[in-house]
Amino acid sequence: MPKFNIGGLIEGTAYGVINEILSGFRDQNGYAKPSRYEVTLHPPSGVGGKSGGSDTNIMSILMPQKTSEGTTRRTSLRCESISFPGRTLDTTGDVNLYGPLKDVVTGYTYGDITGVFQCSTDMRERTFFETWQRLSFDNRTFAFEYYDKYVGSLDIHQLDENNNKTFGVKLIECFPTTVAEQQLSYQPASDVQKVSVTFKYRYFKNLTDEADLPKPLLDRIGEVVLNGVEREIRGAIPKVLTRL
């Protein structure tokens, strides 16, 4: 009677699983790498909305100058680390039921994100974010500006090995709330000065399937009209024809 080698069967199965896992590392589409990313800053011009608390906020003049000098692009490229944002569903217990309690969603919230940016010798990256912050207030009159004047957006993309964008999010109505302190010390000369910046935002879009949301009002009206016309045409077609 031939012997059945259970050990050989188990060994073959495990070997197949390991090969399948390892093949994912060699495949370009196998795993996303946290070191393959791109950050794009879209700061405000400082002239949006109404006049705000003051018409003499000098930062409204400086911000367009800084963005036109390529500082925005250089600052985006010097983002050393950042995180994709998260979303939390707020829930509450539904007490109008017998039996085990179930939670129902009552809202959702977004957490702040923090990016770390390498600094040039003239600290233009820090100055860039401080200028963005100062669009929200006039440091001479201490008056606060309108919301539309200081909110922008921020794009974060996951890249593959060929630098193709495979996933992305856009932070909507984004602005830097905290430009963190920077420590100075006798560190090795090869160390680079960095600035940590925390952003608040109203919400984010998944650019894979939410890029067009919310759609402009005219687009939504057009869709409603087209859908209504389509329903009327379908209703006018004899039923015998709809079966063909």
C-alpha cells in the first residue's frame, strides 16, 4: 500500500503561499509604498470673498508675489512626510429598539493632518506658511479677515514605481493652523532644518471617485432636466415597443 506523504503536501501548500506573497513585492502593482507620494499646495491669493476686516492687509499683496516666484512648487516638493487624512463616523445608540443596542450614524468628522517640510537657507518655506496664516488677520489692526480669503486646498497623491498617480485626496478649504517651533542645536552639519505644519480643512475628496463632488449648481440642474425629459420620453413610448 503506497504511503501518503502528508508532510510533503503541507510543505507544498506553504511554499505556494510564500511564492504568491513574494511575487507581490516584485510586481509593480503589488504594494503601495509610503515613500512614493506627491504633495501639491494650492494656497489662496488673499483677495477672495469680501474685503474682510481690513483693506490694507499687506499679506494680500505678498502672497501672490510668493506664489509667482515658484515658492509654492518648491515648498510642495520639500514635503518630507505627511499623512492621508482620516474620517470618523459619529454614532449614537438607537434606544427605540428591543434587544441588543445598535449604533446609528449621526455625523462625521475629519482630523487635522501634519506635514514636515525641509527648509532652505533663507527659510522661505516657513515664511510661506506664515504668510498664508497672516491672510486670516491683519497684524497691524488685529482685525480678522473673511474665511474665503485664507482657505486654499492641498492634494496628496500615491505614486507607483513609474511616478504615475494611483490614488489621491484633496483637502477642501484648507489652511495652516500651526507652524511649529523649530529647535536649534549643535547637531551634525549634515542635518537639515525642518518645519512642521498642521492643517485644518473642512472635508476631503477621494479623487478616485469623488473628484466631481459636489457638482456645480448648473450641472446638477442640467442633470435634473435631462432626467426629467428622459422620463417623459420613456413614458410616451408604447409598452409594446419597450418590450422589443
